[in-house]
Amino acid sequence: MHDDHPSAANGSADADGAPQTPGAADADRCPHPGEQDEPDRAAEPGADAGADGRAADEHPPERRPTDQRGVSRRAFGKAAVAIGGATALSACLDRFGHGAVPSGVEDPGTLPDGQHVWDEFLGLDDHDNRLSPRHHVVLLLDLTSEGVPSTEDRETVETALRSLERAYEWSSDGLLFTIGYAPRYFERFDADPDGVALPEPEPMAPFEDIEPDRPDAVLHLASDRPDVVMEAEEALFGEVDAANGRGMDATFEGVFARPDLDDTTVRRTGFVGEGLPADHTDVDGVPEDAPVDEESPLFMNFKSGFEKTQATESFVTIESGGFAGGTTQHLSKIRLNLQQWYEQDNRDQRVGKMFCPVHAEEDRVEGPGHNLGTDSGMDDACTEDVGESAREHGLVGHSQKMAADAREDDSPLMIRRDFDSTDDGHAGLHFLSVQQSIADFVETREAMNGTDLTDSSGVGQRLNNGILQYFSVQRRGNYLLPPRALRALPPADP
Ligand code: HEM
């Protein structure tokens, strides 16, 4: 059961209890949020060989940022994150300079107990919906040693993470991050994590053929600033000495092996937010002339993550057991195939399949859907009898299925923190969600499958069944995100 106590999300607030809203990022460093798509005649990131000795031509073609000059500043930043490494970082900094990034706290003990407590440190849109950080790196990490981690290794990991918290403000303007642990990590202790069911990932639909991810740990770095996620990654692995001008007190070197920069199964990158998908339609999986709206945060051209279609952080926080205050995370690697979405489906079909057919009928969605305000408008006409709606319209909406079948006390069961990607030169989406238990993820995904609708309506296993037809899931992983105090190589039974 979920107990929605606001106090569980104990992030810092000002004296009046008002949440801290991050200010606008400064304008003069590596590409920053909201900047115009102005042509940039600079060399591409990675054009010169640098500290890691990799020149742009050494990158496989699908990982080169672009072959043309005139790449936008926004595109430049995203491309640099995708390439990664010291060369791309220095190209980014050389081109855009070292503008100010807000510093972190002197005492990391003042940060929220939950690593996943990000909400009050995110930017807001015009309707006060929370905006995900624009740039993301996810690293799947393996420990270099066997067996139960040593106290020394634990201290090293904690010191390295505290260095990041002192270097960058805990916000989208600075850096937000989490570290989580996979079932494989807990095998070292011959025990399951106390009080948390953490299953190995499995296929979640009859048509799925996935590779399970089995690293020890997963690190998620997120910021509105591409240079910040890149620098934090480099600093953690000792490739640069300082983060935001502050020396690192320890690094992951010797404890975690550095993931190969070119291996997109272990180093995943992406972006979300207005302008970024529109800038990156030149990849496989999206028709070249796809009308991706400049205001759309995602390749599929709709806004996602309304205030009322996300669970609260207290709702997704583990309430009891050794890991109380933490949460669980699911991460899947999804390949998008948007040819038909853009070339055969019309606007009404897209609105119907993403939201609900009534939304299409009544023209409820303008552009990417910012007009909807703070929720997606799933009223009784959409959710009361989804089977009847599917029979009547011959299709069912993605949101519609889950709003009807995967809510508790009117709240979705998870917080979605997913983002688009061009890893592998292909449009994709890294679906990253946090929920109190992996069972909540499973319940949500089962609702999304809409299996019960396929016998009684024209809806197929994937055809006309929300957006299932437009993507395939390649890899899945389940993780425990311990509370901050236990994040560094925790025991199974703290
Ligand atoms: C290509 C992948 C996906 C895209 C582009 C996408 C996009 C969207 C959009 C635009 C909405 C409606 C706006 C909103 O309420 O935020 C939505 C709702 C939602 N999506 Fe997805 N989604 C994707 C995959 C998934 C997956 C894999 C899950 C989890 C199993 C999921 C869970 C949800 C939930 C829980 C809601 C809200 C339902 C409610 O209102 O109760 N989505 N998604």
C-alpha cells in the first residue's frame, strides 16, 4: 500500500516552505536551455584528437555529431554528450567557454534523504508542470572486485559522490544524479535486499525479445547543461581533475570499471525538452521530413509528464525495511520506429493512439498538448469503459489504458523520467521510471499491453493498441535506488 505523506519528500525548502525553483541557467557556457537555434560555425566536438586520443573520424559514422557545418549550438551540446570523453568535453568548453554553473552545498548531509527527490529542484513550464533536465547520461557499472565490497571502496564511492554534490547545485541548473544497484550486485551477499523485491528483468509482453541488463550498478546523471553531465562523468573516472572548478576528493577509479564510450549498451545518452527532438530528426527511425514540432519535448511530438499524470515522490518512496526512503528504478532501452506514425497515420490517429480517441474527436489537443494544462484530460469518456471505447473507435489510447487500469487513489504508480536518444544512430527512448516497487512497474506495463482488449475489439496485440506498434524494447533492467545515506555499495541488510 502507498501512504502519501508529503513529509517523506523532505527536500530543502525556503523559510516559507516554498520550494526552491532553480533560476535560469546562465547564458554563456556550453549550450544551455532555451537558447535559439542559431547557426554555429564551430568545429564539431571531437574534431581534434584530444586527451582520449579519439578524432571525430574515429567515431563510427552513426555516432558522429553531424557531417555538416552550421550545426546548431543546441545540437552541438547534445552531440557532445552522445560522444562523451575528454575530447568532446573540451571541444564543448573551448567553443562555449566556462560560464558559471551554480555550486553545490558544503554539507551534502543537507540534501534530501531520497536520491530520487528531484521534483522541487526541477524547472517548471508555463503551467507549473515539472520539466525534466534536458541532458542525460546513464552508465551501467561493474565493480572491479569480487565478493562483498570493502569499507575502503564504500568510502571511496561516497567521497566521490559527495565531491559532485559540493561541486554542482542539486538542481537542473547544476547536477541531479542517482546510483542504483541491480539484482546481480546483491548476489555478492547471498541475500536479497532487505524489504525490497528486486526481480531480474523479464520480457513484459508476448512479442518482446529483450536482453536483460545485469550490471552491478547504474548511475544516472542529469542536467540542463550538456557540459555538466559530461564533466561530472569525466571527473568521476579521473579523466579531469576538477568538477565545476572544484577538485575531486576521490574518484570511481579502481572501484568501478569505466564503461566503454562506444558501447551503447553500457553508456546511454539522451535528451528531452523543447527543440531537442526537432533538431535530431536526421537519424534512422524518424522520417527525414517528420513534422516534429519545435515545442515538442519528445520525438513522438507530444508532451509527456503532466503534474497530475506523475506520481508524487512520497508515493514512490519505499516506506519500510532497511531501504526505507529509497525507491526502485526500471530502465529500458527502446528503439522507435516512427515511419508509419508520421507517414501513414494522420493527426487524429496520433492523438487517439497517444491519448484517447475522444481527444481526437473533440480536438482536445493542440500541437504537442501544452494546452491541456496540468493533466492529460482523461475523463470518464476515456476511462469508464475502455473496452467499449475500443470497440467503438477501433483503437485505444496509450494514456487511456493506464489512466483506467494503473492508478491508485487517482495517482499513476510511477514517476516517468524517460528521455529520447539517438544512440546507435537510431531514434530511441530510454524509459526510466521510479516507483515504490517493481511490481508497480509491472502492473503499469500490463495495463499498457491492453491484452484484454484484443479479443473483444479491432485492437490488435500491437496494431491500434496505443503506441505499441511504434517501438520495440531491446533491453531491460531493474534497480534499487537506496536512500542517500546507503547509496555507496550498500550491504543487503543495512
Ligand atoms: C515511446 C515510449 C513512450 C512515449 C513517447 C510515451 C509518451 C506518453 C505521453 C505523451 C503520455 C501522455 C501525457 C502524460 O500523461 O504524461 C504518456 C502517459 C503515460 N505513460 Fe507513456 N510513453 C511511452 C512509454 C511508456 C512506457 C514504457 C510506460 C510504462 C510502462 C509509460 C507509462 C505512462 C504512464 C503511467 C502515463 C500516464 C497514465 C495516466 O495518466 O495515468 N509510457 N506517455
